[in-house]
Amino acid sequence: MNYKTLWLVVGFGGQFLFALRFLIQWIASERAKKSVIPVSFWYLSIVGGLTLLVYAIYRRDPVFILGQSTGCFIYARNLFLIRQAA
């Protein structure tokens, strides 16, 4: 696997993890018969967001970097608040 292909795998992997969180949230909501956001949603958000941030840094895309770094802060804050409430 060459260098460029590896970075495409990282980018698509991050996007897959980020999108998977919506599937998890949908399944949890359907099971509960109401809108819920499971903790796994936030973990997938932060892992997918960090993976995409690494890819954005590699691409040197300031818009993408700002968006993902801001999002990662919010996801981490939600996990902190969840842990604090437990």
C-alpha cells in the first residue's frame, strides 16, 4: 500500500466511524421508541472526529481542521459531562 492510499484509508475510515454514530443513535432510538443519544454515539464522534482531524492536518485544509477540532472539543465535553453525572 502506498502513502497516498494509506491516507485515503485513514480519511474514509474516519468518515465511516463518524457516519456509524448516526446508525447507532437511530437503532437506540428505535429500541427506546424515543429519541436517545447513547454514550457510544459520543465515543464514535470523538474517534471519528480525531481520525478526520488527522486526515485534515495531512491535507492541510484549515476549514476542515477548524471544524473537526471544534467538534472534537464538544464531543469530549459531552463525555466529560456524562461521566461527571454518573
